[in-house]
Amino acid sequence: MQQTSIEGSTLSRAASPGILSLFEAVSPSMKAVEAVVRELAHSSVPVLLLGERGTGKRTIAQRIHRASDPQHEFLDITCAGLSPQELEPGKYNRGITLYLDEIGDLTPACQERLLEMLSQQTGNGSDVHVICGSCRNLEAEVRAGRFREDLYYRLSGVCLRIPPLRQRQDDVPQLINYFLAKYSVAFQRSIPPLSTETRQLFQDHTWPGNLVELEVVARAIVAVGDETVAMGGLRSMISRASNGNGKISLKDAARAASREAEKELILKVLTRTRWNRRRAAQELQISYKALLYKLKQIGYDEYGAM
């Protein structure tokens, strides 16, 4: 089967549009991917999406689905822990799009059942449209004997390689604007303005967590409502990652933003209550003991009146 390569158990029915559902890329690498997505309209050929975690493979699958036939159902299945029964031939209605996330996690029994399902496709446009995503090198998995070669060639009729964010830096300014707007609606808040320094930091960062990491940062900025506060902990973390090995934990980034936001809020309330800790605890809707603990954490336990 000819392959096209472009560089660049949980089941969710009727999945909502993923991140970037309304975003159009400006980087050449993603424009190439989007061009292929448009070409796949009204096609039921299997598609294999390869890319690092957080690059938006699920979103690309949803865009392919909407370009093909948005009236039919989109099923999102996580392959880890999937049972062979979930891949029984005839289990799914014809015409649906079946997205199999992290296809490399399929057990040998599930691989055999999926191959059987694909072998029974008629190719007349009414079949189940199978789209798979993987962060693994499936060719290496085939060579190692962990993934069936015949299944790999069945799935990779069209192989789209989704570029990591560090290879599409031209998209970062538009992406951060998109995520800020998204969470301003979600949190019903205005979009905080970003300084030139912060935007340059975003542009220079390698984003090892890809779109997911960028979204976490944008969400923290909107949630706090103040760039200076939200970026207090994140700025040093991002700078270290950019100047070091490029690695950053999304959990650590979220915790850093949360700690900075919490500290700023506590200090603002204490200032308003003239450092009356009991009144501040009431305003913060936490116990007095909890406030004392938090003050000790941020080094202000010796300040204020009861």
C-alpha cells in the first residue's frame, strides 16, 4: 500500500472539538499538514498521525472527521487497556470516525482484532473511518516485533507527521492569543495584556510539553488575571528550561502558577484587612489554621494580628 508521509479502556462518544479547532496555522510545517487534511475530505482511507505527546494529534483527527463527514459520530478510544471485544467487526456503525489514541499500546490480541475489522472494510465510503495516533516510532515497534507489520501498513495509508511546537515557532503568537481568548470566555474574564518580555519568552522557549504546556500557561494567566503574578513562578522555570536541557514538567508549571496566584491573593487580602489574619481567613473562606499554615509556607507567619 502506498504511503504518504508529511513531516511536519476509555471511549468518548461525540467528542467535543479539541484545542485549536478554530486555529489556522501560519508555519510552513503545519500548513503542509492542514493541506493534507483538506485533501482527505470525503475519504475513508486510514490515517496514521505520528507526533510527540501534546502536539494535537486528537485535534487533527477531529478536523479530518469534520472535513470528511461531520454529520456522523466521532468516537475517541484510548488504546491502553482496551479489550479485543471493543474492536469486534461490526460493533460500530458504518460511516463513523474511530480515533484510536496511542495505537502502539494495543495488545497483540487487540492488534489481531483490529486487523480483522480493517480486512472486512468494503471501501465503498460507508465503512468505519479509522484514524490512529501514536507518539511511538511504529516502524521501530514493527522491527522489535511488538507491532504487527501487516497492521502497520493497513493503518498508514496516509501517514501525517505532526511537528512539535519547537519546529513551528511561527505559530506561538497566534496560539497564545487563541488560548487566552479561549479561557477568557471559559472564566468570563477579560484577556490580560502580555508584556513584550513575556511574549519574547514564549517565542524563545522550546515548549517540550508542546501545545498542552502552552495551554497550561495561558490558562494560569487568565485564571490569575495578572501576567506579573501568574508568570512569577513560571518565568524562572521556563527560562531554566530554555537555557538548560529544555525539559519542564507540566505539573510543576501548574503548581508554580497556583502558588504564585495564591500568595498574591493572600497578601492582597491581608493588606485590605490591615493584616488582621482572622478577618483575612474569613474573606478567603478558609479556616484560620489553614491561613496560618499558608503564611508559614510563604514566610509571613510572624506578621499580622489575630
